[in-house]
Amino acid sequence: MANIKGGRAARKRDRQNAKANKRNSTVKAKLHDSHKKLFKAADAGEKETAEKKFKELVSGADKAVKKGIIKKNKANRIKSRAQLKLNKMAKAAAETKQA
């Protein structure tokens, strides 16, 4: 509850904040889950699954930026790290095929 005198507007703002917090938390949780699933698939060497999860992660990050839940640079950092992980997985797969 806000500590503001005046009552009605403060209570309404608290309700709005609680609703937005719940909405934002679910989006962040989905983003976190898709990130974890991507890295787990990449570590296991499952190329198709990892690529699918990468697309979901990129889409989710871009949507979160559009909604104002995370900043653009954070989304870019998430996407960059995920792409590096995929590239590393592909390189390891290529080296095992050569050997």
C-alpha cells in the first residue's frame, strides 16, 4: 500500500502496480525458462531443439522489449550470448565429425 494521503487514487495506483507486476513477472519467467531450455539443449548437443528454443528466446526477448519489460540492451545481450552458445555447439559438432 502506498503511504500517500488522499486514499482513492493511491489505492487505485497500488492495484494497477500489482497487476502490472504480475504481468511483467510472467513474461520474465517465460523468458528465463526459454533461456534455460535453450542452454540445456545446446549442452546436450540437440541441434534442432536448440535452434527452435533460440527462435522462441529471440521472439520473447523482442516482445519483452516492445512491452517495456526489459531494456533493449539486455535483450541484445541475451540474444548474443544465446547465439554464441549455438555457434559453440555447432563448432563442437563439426570437430567431432572430422575426428
